[in-house]
Amino acid sequence: MFDPRDPVFLEDPYPAFAALRSRGDVHFHEGLGIAVAVSHAASSAVLRHRGLGRIWQDAQPLERFASFNLLHRNSLLENEPPAHTRLRRLIAGAFGRGHVQRLRPMVATLAARMVDDLAAAIAADGSADLLEHLAQPLPVAVIAELLGVPATDGPRMVQLSNAIVKMYEYGVSAEGRDAAERASAEFVSYVRSVAAARAEAPGDDIISDLLRSELTPDELVATAVLLLMAGHEATVNVLGNGITALLTHRDQWERLLASPALLDSCVEELIRFDAPLQLFERTATEDVSICGYVVPRGEKIGALLGAAARDPEVFDEPDRLDIGRTPNAHLGFGLGIHYCVGAPLARVEIAAALSALTEKLPGLRLVGAPPRRPEFVIRGLRELRVTA
């Protein structure tokens, strides 16, 4: 069984996943304390089964984690029907008011400007960090526009998000837990102040739309924070992992340069090839059988999305990057009622970044092997140094 803290595993978890998959669809992981689904069929079943839900359990002690629990107790991601049905209807309705289409030209302009900045940094110093110049600031700027907050607040929101998502890993230190609560409290206060301002002067932003909905004040705060955290983490890591894959598999980078029409299928393949979210948990609300493995009521099971994405029963040559792969039944945005509501916006951002890079920096190359972050659940890089 894999060790989620092992640097060798973190560098490339896919051989370990393949070994597990060869022995069965589902296994109990003693270190994680939950069962893990490693095949595409089992992971899909975990995500779709109505006997498996996102059952939030407050971090303890309650008085120590008041803000962290508020954000998650009221989150779309951590609720099941009927609460989830109501929340998703209201949030999807706000998204459906044209925000993604409204943002599309702005995203393309932002991506082009940031790639110009990346090119200038490379010209000045010989190399530059693509995460710093493009992958990190692009989704933050987009979410800031979506929420109607100053772009200058973006870096601080990212710091808060990074502190909060550390709680999703296994074996978080006491210091990490305290940092997550402090970040949550600051985020709650920030969004409440923005909502109060929008109540006085509504704008063309999603917080103004959500204020007109039936969300409670706590649900509105939780929704705004979820949009930032999920939107930022997913896009940053798809771009970081994906561009690393493209530049490592140089033939696929050259293929994209020669065939821009492959952009959309390239986006899907990058999400599949090196999943930004490796594990997504569910809790059994009744005894559930997943590919013959029984998950007792009250116990957890995780869908190993990275393992499912390399299942040879679904993907031909799954360890090969193929930017023209169709169909591509990856699970990167989930399945079922918890399918990512922000998926259309994430696709727009990733495509805009790739389009700008291929147009402006066709000679882009890696400078050494990029260092990985030491986390398992959220898979990403510390830095992505490139040259042209």
C-alpha cells in the first residue's frame, strides 16, 4: 500500500495505483483509515451512489474551529439533498446568469497579458516561474472579477485558501490546524464586508446575484469562499501539472502548436493525465457495496481520481499523454450531484492560458524537474521554472 508522505510516491503515484488496481477495485488503506477505490468503475460508483454522501463532521473542538466549521457546514460541497439540491439550484442559477460568457473575453485578455509578463521575465533573467506569472494569478484575477472584489486582494485570498486546504490532507499538524482556523475567520470577515457593501450598492458580480437569492448569510459566505478555493486550486494545478506534462512529452506540445483545433481535447487530457485532486471522500449512509467491497454504514470510502484516470479498462495506453484523446471519460470534475459547478469557467481559464502560451512562447521549455508540493490529496508544484 502506498505511503502518502513518501517523496518517491508523491513524485509519481501512478505505478503504485496501477499495482493496487491489478489486485482489485477497492482496498482498505490502513494509513488513511478508509477504503480507496482505484478503478474507474469503482470510483465512478463511489461518486454516483446515493448511499454514499458528503456528510460533514465538524472539526473539534467546536470552539477552536468556529469559522472553519461555518465555511464547510454551509457549503454546497459538504451537503446532501435536500440541502444540497436547494444550494445547487441557487448557485447554479447565479452562474447561469451569463457570468462565464461575460468573463470569457476578459480571461483571454488577462492570459495574454500574463504570458507577455512571463516572456519579459524570461528575457530579463533567462528563466521564470510560470506558476508565479500565469498559473497562480490568472484564476485569482478571474475569481476576483467574478466576486466583484479588487484584484489587489487576490494574493491575500490565495494565502488564506492555501492555509484552509491544508486541512484536507492527512496528518495535519496542530499548527496547520490553527492556521486554517485563522484563515477561515479572516475569510469569513472579508466576505461579510463585501456582501454588506453589495447590499448597499449591487453590481454585476456573483455576490450581488447571490444576495438576491434565498441563501442565508452563512451560506453566501461559504459559497463565495468555496468558489475561490475550488476555482483557484484546480486551475493552478491543472496548469502546473499539465504544462509540465506537455513540455516533458515534447511531441504533444509540438502537436498542439501545429493543430490549435486540439485545444479543447488537450484541456480534458491534461485534467486526466495528472489529476489536480487525487482523492475525494464519501461516507456511507447505509451499507453499500462497491464492486463487491462492502462499506458499512458510517464508514468512509475515497475515490482515487488519479488512479481512475489511468485505468486501462477505460483509457487506451493510459500512461501516454494524448492531447487528441476522445472520448475522455476522466473524473476530474466529479460525477453525479457533486459535479463541479465551476467546471465551465475552469475550462475557459485553462484553454486561455494554453492558447496564449502556444501563440506567444512556442519555444517554451522546462528548466530542470519542477519541485512538487509535499501533499497528496491536492497535487501540485512548488515552482515551474521555464525558459524560451
